Amino acid sequence: MIYLDNASTTKMFESAAGQYQKYACQLFYNPSAFYRPAREVKKGLDGARKCLLERLEAKQGQIIFTSGATESNNLAILGSRRNGKWEYVFSMGEHPSVFNVARELERQGCVVHYVLLKNNGEIDYDALENVVNEKTRLVCVMHVSNETGVLNDIKKVSQIVKSKSKALLHVDGVQAFNKIVFSVDELGVDSYTISAHKFHGPKGVGALYIRNQSSLKSIVFGGGQENDLRSGTENVPGIMAMKEACEQINVLKNFEQTQMLKKALVQILMEDKNIKIVESYSPYILSISYHGVNGETLSRALQDEGVLVSTGSACSTKKAGNRILESMGMRKEEVVSSIRISFNAYMSKAEVEEAGRKILECAQRLSSLKI
Ligand code: PMP
């Protein structure tokens, strides 16, 4: 099988699984306990926080461990709510773990604004500027799109938000963290979401970076772990495995390697003029469509040929169409023809080229059958 759905999840590093095993079976102590072995575990967690803060290039702020990006996004959004007539702003490109929280805020009576994307997939910065005002409490704009790989200029977003309001800026960084080089300090974000299983760590563990503790309130109540922002005994094996995965990754080297893989695939796909490619900054994600061929049919045919791709985010309902591609102004026919190909830095060029040829073969065959 050639696995090209790494934006959905990645294979865990063996060394990360080793750390998981160690902290599940040997150093299994509760990090909140007072005795010595437990204090060692707590030290391990502090090391993991430091590791993530370093990778985020954050000189200040803290890491709150969570059960993954969905929880991190919920905490950043719901935890920022305050009584009064506040407004909330979301880009239309957000993952469901942000977008459906926005919908929930609306249901609860909050004023929520949605900002459309430009044709190139970035948020419409002018539209954002028009909607942010002194009543804005929170703005959410993702860093790299999980559907298209398009990068938003978060520094520019931050400048817009901070010049017009005292609002917080939350960024979902799931498809950017450990994939592209950046510094949260330079970007000017207030909170940033991370998920371990997108960078060869385990599923069900992630983190929320927050610059300022007082900007957030907890959304779960209990023993007061994680500076009272996320009660519940920490998932120590998961966190230590996440740290290990993080340490194994050389972001720049992997970026260059993946860029080479993506270029090799694009070169093959461009041989057929029926293929349309969404240009994107991230080398890890490529969204394409083949004129007249249904994306779901194509991805099923590819599965039979041993190539696994996605028809878009695994978490979004395809029946409802693709909100993100549609909000970029893509025509309906193109949206239903879209497939998402997503790489990891450890695959070979030969594998990617083989997948490219199979994509062409399958698409051309289906096209001739008019499916
Ligand atoms: N945000 C983005 C951009 C994602 O791609 C994903 C995973 N599809 C999530 C959030 C949710 O991540 P998790 O599975 O860790 O909840």
C-alpha cells in the first residue's frame, strides 16, 4: 500500500511507541503524586512542555496538554467566552473542531462572523479587517489548511486583529506544527493548537499553547491539573511519546524532502491537462481534481490499486459538499472531483512516482467510462 493520507494521520515512530510503553508499564506513576518516582514522571512532563515551547519558538507562555486538537480548539474557543455583548470571528476554512464550535456559539446566542476565503485559499484579509471591531473577543484563523495545504499569513492576521481590537487570536496549527518553520512569538498569536498524531506521535494527545493564562477559563472541572485549565490525570505515555516524536523531527530537512516528493508527483500529474492542482505553500498536502471524474470514485479505484488518498478531510461530511473548497469559489463540479494527497517525509520518491502514474491511469480510465 502507498499511504498518501498523512494529513489524516501518520504512522507512529517506533521510538515514540517505545516511550509510550516505558511510561505506560514502568514509569506509570501519577505525576500529581508526592513520592519520588511520581516526581520523576512530573519532571518528564515538564521536559515535554519545554520541548514543545522550544519547537514553537515561544519565549513566554505555557503548554496545556489535552486529548488532541479537537479538545485544544474547544478549550481555546469556549474558554475565551466572557459575559457581555462580545463578538467572535472565524474563517470559513476552519476544521470542524473549530467551525462546529462556532456554530454552537451561534446557537447559544453569540454574535458570530464568518470570513470567506480568497480564490487562492487564504483568508480574505480585507474582509477580516472589515469585521473585527472593539467588541471582538476572539478571532480564529488556521495556520495551514488541512484540505488544501494553503498557508494563512498569521502575522498579517495578528496585525489586523491587534490594530482594531483587544481580541484574542487563536490559531489551529495542526497541519503546520513540526512541518513548517515558524515562531509563535513572531506570528503574534494568543493560543495555538497541536496534535501529536499528525507528526508521528500517538492519537488522542495534543496540546494548547497559551501566551497568557488569564485569557482562558477551564471548560472541564476537577482536580485542577494543567494550571487549573484542564483537569484530569495527564496522558503521560501519550505526552512522552509526543515529545519523542517531536525530537525526532528535523523540520527544515523534512520540509525540503517533502517538497521534492510533492514536486515529483506534480510533474507526473501535469502531463494530463484534465488535472487541476491547488497551489499551496505546504509540501505536505496537495489538492487536485480531474475534470469530469468524481473524487470519491477515483479514490476507491486508487484503493484497489494500492494507493490510499482522501476525498478531503476525513472528519468532514462529504455529503454536505466541501465547505472549504466552495468558500474559495471553486465550482461544484471541481469540488466533487477533488481528492487530497498528503505526504510524509519518510516515503521514497519511487513510491510517490508510482502513485502518480496510478492516479493518472485510474482517472483516465474512469474518464473514458464517463463515471
Ligand atoms: N484541526 C486540523 C486542521 C486537523 O487537520 C485535525 C485533524 N483532522 C484536527 C484539528 C483534529 O485533530 P484531532 O484528531 O487531534 O482531534
